[in-house]
Amino acid sequence: MWTWAGVMMVTTAVAAMTLGCSQQSGTAVVIEDKVYTVTPVSIKVKAGIVTGEITEMKVTERIEKGSGRLVSPAKLTGMLKLKNSSNDQAVRLVGGKIQYIDAQGQLIKLEETRTEPTIRFATYGSERLDPGQDATESVDVDFPTEALKAKKLKEIRLELAYIPSPYKEETVNFTVSIGGQ
């Protein structure tokens, strides 16, 4: 019994010295955002009866300060505001797709591990636009590293998918009386 108690005391002492006296040898890693401006920062768009504007566009990648190691690959962010400009059709927004085009008119592809840049109209009610209504959706999609090279990117293409449906407002009058008048 005394042997077991002695072993426990020595083990406890070693653990306390190891945990209590250890020094922090690592330094905190500093991550900073590298922001690339997109010119123009806002642009008007029109796709059939859907019009709008993309604003606050920028490309951001996260870099480890000091080593320059890429922590998070480039992303395009901004705000997309769409409006149904039709007088007689409602629109159900299905989705959107962004493509990056180089100076020769060719598609700049994303790296294999990246996600295709799509826009989903997830906010409840924003997927349906009656005539004159608008909706705003944030854009946060992957951006190809190749497009960050000087004079490589020429255009950004936004493909919208929507379903138009007839929209009518009718008035109906009917004769009534109150209390047997």
C-alpha cells in the first residue's frame, strides 16, 4: 500500500512539474486579408425582364503574415440587387452562375478543389418577384487564382435562371345589401 501511494505521489509531482512549468514556445500566427479591387465596383445588369445591379465587388484572399502562405483562396464578394421590370409577369428566381472570362474571351477555370461559383436565392420570399418588386442577395463565390494575374481577367459573366409566369390583377364588383334594405 505504501508503495502504491509513493508511486502516485511521484506521478502527481512529475505531472505538476510538466504541466505547470511548461513554457509557451509557439508564436501566434497572424492572418491578414489581401483585398483586390474590382473596377468598376458596381455594374448594372439586365437579363430579359430581370434588371439590377451588382455592387461592392471585391476579391479577397487570406494570407499568413510573414510566410506569405495562402490560408484561404480568393473569393469574390458583393451584393446583387435584382428587380422584375415586367408589368405583367411574375418571376421565380431559380439561381445564378458566375463565370470569369479572360482577354481572349475564354473561360478561366477554377482549381480542381474549388466550388463552382453559383448564387442561390435562399432568403424566403426573395425567389419570387412580382412586377416591380426587387430582391437583394449577397454574393460570396470562389474566384480563380489565375484571374488574379495582371491583365488576365477581362469580364465577369452572370447567368441568371428564372421562370416567368403570367401575372394579372383583376377587379370584381358584386352587388350586396345590408340588413334587408
